[in-house]
Amino acid sequence: MQNFLKSQSCRKNYKKKEAVRTELSENQEDKRIDITLLDNGFSAQVVEIKGGSEVTRKLHSMGIIKGITITRKNGSFMKGPVVLQKGSMQIALGYNLAKKIIVQNID
């Protein structure tokens, strides 16, 4: 029964994410989204980092700052790690940390 409830929850999250992606594909310009909603292989410019000084410090130490262009390489279907590419460097971030990176699509 627990697996059934978990799969129901996953389906709801998937449908919600697909609805957001459909909306984004219709009007990609001027949309600010978190990096977890960006499709794999697409590039975006960082416009904001949400969170306190600790989050900002951690992301700055990895080279993720406002104004840079990053590419989402891959991410899992569920709330797993998100792999980003900045230049020739790839960075793996946890889902919750990645949600704090707000980007604007440039592709």
C-alpha cells in the first residue's frame, strides 16, 4: 500500500512538472524558473540565488554566481541530484540546493 501511495505522489509531481514545462515552452521569454524545471541539455543564465548567506557562500565557492550561463546536464526523474555544467566543469548539486538557483532560459 505504501508503494502505491508513493507512486501516486510521484505521478502527481510528474504531472505538475509537465504542466509547468508546457507553460514554459509556450512563453519561454522573461520566465524565471528554478534550475530543476529546466530540461536536460538546455542553457540558462543565473538571475537570482534564493536563500541566506550560507547558501550563497556555498554556491559562490562552486562558481555559481548571478549572471553566469550554466547548462543542466542531467537530473533524475524524482528529487535526486542535479548535474550542471559551467564551462568545462560539471557540478552535482542536491535537489533542494538546486531549487534555490533561479535562471532565465537563453536557448
